[in-house]
Amino acid sequence: MPDVPVVLLAASKPREFKSNNAEELALEKARMQARLDAFKEWLKRIPGGQFIVTERSGHHIPNEEPELVIDAIRQIIKRAKK
């Protein structure tokens, strides 16, 4: 992997379901956790890669938590200047 700064933002808020089926909700939580685990494993191969899991966002992180995106961009710029 090239030595470039990487910050990965991932949503932690599960998709909303129209039903309250406990089995569907459990499956969605398991899917989300598997996705987050896969991201962590991928980032282990990137020197200095940073993983940020959102607290309040779903798929639209720039709209729901824009401060996270701004901070990530600032971090990348700072690390690229080194």
C-alpha cells in the first residue's frame, strides 16, 4: 500500500426498518458489526490509517455529522504536510 494518509469514517447507526421484527434487527446489527470489523482489518494494512466510527450518523455522514468530515480532512492535510 502506498504511504498516504487515510481516514475512514464509518456509520454506526443501523438502517431503519419499517418492522420491529427482533430477528431482522439482530441481523442488521450483526451485519453492521461485520462491516466495521472488516474495515478495521483493512486499515491494519495501511500505515497510520485511522478509523472513526460515527456516533449519530447513518449513510449521510457529511450531512449528519459534518464536523467529523471537516476534522478528517484537516488531519489528512496535516499528515500530508509532514
